[in-house]
Amino acid sequence: MDFKISIKSVKKIASIENLFFALALLFGLMMSFIGTPFQECDGWDHFLRAVDVSYGNVLSPVATLNHSGGKLEIPENFSEINYHITEPGSGEGSAYKSYLKSFAPSKKSTTINFNGGIMSVFYYPQAVGFLLGRLFGASVFGCVVLGRIFNLLAFLILAYIGIRISPVLKNSMIAIALFPMTIYQAASFSPDALLNGLCFLFTGLCFYYAFGKKEKLGIKEPLTLGIILAFIFLCKYVYVFLGLLVFLIPKEKFGDNREYFKKFMIALIPILLLGIIAVKTAIGVVSGGAEKVVSAESATAVSSMTPLQFLLASPVNVLKVLFYTFCYKLSDYILWLDVLGSLNYPLGPLIYIVPMFTLYVIGSEVTEKPDMIKIKHKLLALLCFILVSLGVVLGIYIGDTRINHAVELLVQGVQGRYFIAVLPVAALVLAPRKRTGKEKYFDYILLIVEFFILALSIYFLRGSCY
């Protein structure tokens, strides 16, 4: 009996979710130490925002507790850091890291001008790490590593819960969560770590409520979904379309129609409250500055408007922008899923291996019973994926007027990493409907392959950094 209990305990410890967590933590820690500081996309800006939060500015941009709006509080000597993008493979990254190891944050602080609207809550993990480093007298590099580790842990805990509770697509979610880019983002100062974790958690919960064995749902379940979705909306509002996944859940699980609508109206309260804050923050970004519109035929300035005004001028403009962008940029989005750093650390053959292996994993998914995933589920997931994807592209076009201008039909600034949060939804669209048989030891084969993929990514990352 003791032997049986022992075998059962080992199997529980060696579950695919636990092994995923261990594997992701191992390689995430390695990336935390190996990666040259501030080299991820917008790395310096994210670092400064997290540093500001570590000084107590925990409600930005809703309220600034320790300084006026449009400013950040940072150590007084941070102007000496000389932030710049290092050249891959030049050895510059090694020298820069050595310098940061010898450089400690000043005990005195100062404020700098800074424009940015991402909620401070998405910098809490990084800020805790930086604060601990500063309190214990660590170097700037030590503070960076601690901030990265706390951000990594936040992502892993959220993603782990989402994967563990999901009764479907568990392997696909693990494969996506173990993308080199996913782990690299988690082991950085990017707020996308927390965003991705929340999206994995939200998706896993929707799958659990829709396809799990739980027969009756009360107010707690939709309210939980509402709170998570509200925080997702706070970070990047286009991902609110993930909320469509709640319609995967059979209405019968909530009781009659009256109970169904009552529970979901209550669940909308946190979205409405926090959504007001998010929309208020987004208005300034969306309004943008006026841009010169250049006629495609004459190449002359014909009027002055923002990209948003250009899109609103005619539905045809929206269709043109989307058509040309996806025709000419889709390959770039896939490519950039396997280019780390500030899109300058390529991962060699992983550019092809990662997406191909992920598609194989999705195609190998199994369900507990035939037709568990129905056509209507796939159509809903497809609509959700399309709306989020279009929202990402149009959101960048409207919001980032520094690199996007009215009448230009190719949206600039969209990166493959923006789609990671919604890829589990795409997996639901592509997964087989009736496959119930499972290859023996497939879970462990998956993790072995992912181990070698991440090991290769570490090799290429190290070569790029040093």
C-alpha cells in the first residue's frame, strides 16, 4: 500500500503542469541572468516605469501619489546609465552588463518627464524586485535580475493555474507558454508578462467552466471572470474581446435565463468600473496628434487628420489597411515570434521549428469524449481570435502616431508577441474535434522537445548578448 501511495505521489508531482512550471522556471531564470538589461522591446521605458512604481507611485495613471502627472521618480544617478541598444554578438552586451554590476542606484531620487499610460498595476512584480534590490544594496544589474524574476513568477503562477484547470488544449497551452518569446517576455520588465498570464488564466477558466465536469455555476464564477477580464482591459483594451469566450459556457450551467442574465450583469460591474479608467487613459492616446495626409496618387499633402479620422472617413479605408497589412506583414509577425531582444536577437532554425512543432501539438490534442468541442465553439473562438487580432493591428495604427500616419496602408509597430495571449484561442479553432486516443508518453515527449527548443534559444540568446 505504501508503494502504491508512493507511485501515486510521484505521478502527481510529475504531472505535465508541474513539469511545465519547473521547465519554464529553469529557462526563465537563465534568461533573467543572461539577457543584457533593457534590450527587450521598449525595455528602458518599462524599466523606468517599474522603478517609479517601486517609489510608491502605485496608482498611475489614475493618481500620482508622490509626484505630479507626466513624471517618473527614479534614482538620481540613472542619467549616467547611458541606455542604448547593443549590437548582437559584438561583446558590447558583456561590457554593458559588467558596468551595470559595478553601478548601484543612488539613495537620492529625482523626477523626469515621461509620457505613458499603461497602468502601474502591471509593474508591481518588477517593482517589488527592484525595491528589494535597492533596499539590500544590490547593483543595477542585481536589481534588474530581481525584477525579472518576480515578473517571471507572476506570469508562471497565472499561466500554471490556467493550464492546470483547463480540461482541453492543455498541451497546446503549454507549448505556447513555452515559446522562447513567451519566456523571454516573462523574464523581463515588460507588462506583457502579467497580461499574458492573465489571458492564459482567463482562457483556462472559460475552458474549465465550458468543458469541465462542474455542472452548476453560481455568481462566484462569472464574477471571477469579470474581474480578470477587467484587469486585462486595464492593460490593453483590445484583449477585452477574449470576453467572448464566456459564451462557450452552456447557459444551463447557470440555471434559467433570468439567473443567467442576472449573474452576468453582476459580473460586468468590475469591467464597467475599471473600464472607465482604461478608456479615460486611452482617449489621449487614441486622439493622437494631427498628421499630414498624403494622397497615394499625387503624393501631395491634401489635408490634416489623425489615423483614426482617416479610418472613420470610410469603411473602405479600414478594409484597405487590414488587407495590405496582413498580406505584407503576416510573415513578419510569425518571424518576430522567434526574434528576441529589440527584434535583433534571431533564434536561427527555431523560426521554423517552433511554429511547426506547435501546430503538430495542436493537431495531437485529445478530448474526453467525441464531439466535446463542437463547430459552434470553433466559430466563436475564431470570431474572438479575429477581433483581438484586428484590434491589435488597428489599435497600433490609431494609437502610435509616431510611426503610423494617415493614408499609409501598412501598419507599422505590430509585433508577433502581441498575439501570444490569444494563441490558445486559435488552438481551439485548429484542434481536432473527435480525437480521443492519445499517444503513449506524448506529454513527456512534448516537454523533452520544448527542453531542447529552450536550450537552443539560450544558446542563441547568449551568442547575441555577448
